Amino acid sequence: MVNFRNHAQAMVAEFLARGGVIQLLPEGKPHSVAVQYLRLFDMEVEALAGLGGAQPRLIFRRKPITLQRLVKLANRHRFRHRLPPFELALIRVN
């Protein structure tokens, strides 16, 4: 049986040898991973700073978009590439 870890390392090494680039996505802000993912595929996405620490305004193709719709869009793209979906957990504060 092929060791998965060795196989994965060999695949990554081959990808890098062919000129591939691996970018780490920033942690922290809930919108940042989906925004960065879509930008990797040259999609026009902006996160404009919110006022007073509020959630940033998200702009997709020059139109406002909600975080839920942005994640749904990213997940459709990920589904086509057979990648696991992003999850969006909303926390309700009373």
C-alpha cells in the first residue's frame, strides 16, 4: 500500500518543480479565506473596511454582495474543482 503522506509530498514536489506556487491564506477574518480563494482565480472581489470594527462591505464585480452569497459562490467554484466546501458559521449574540 502506498503511504499517503509520501505520495502527497511527491505530488507537491512535482507541482513546485513545474513552476507551481503555493500561497497560504490569512487567518482571522471570516471573509478573508473566501475572498482570497476567489482572487486566486482572478475574480474581482474587494473587502472594504467597515466602520467602527463592523463587518467589511464585500464587493463582487463592482456590486455589493453578502458574506453568505460570497461563500456560496466560492463553494460552487470549489465543487466544480472537487474541493471541499467552505463552511460559514454565524454566531447569534443576544
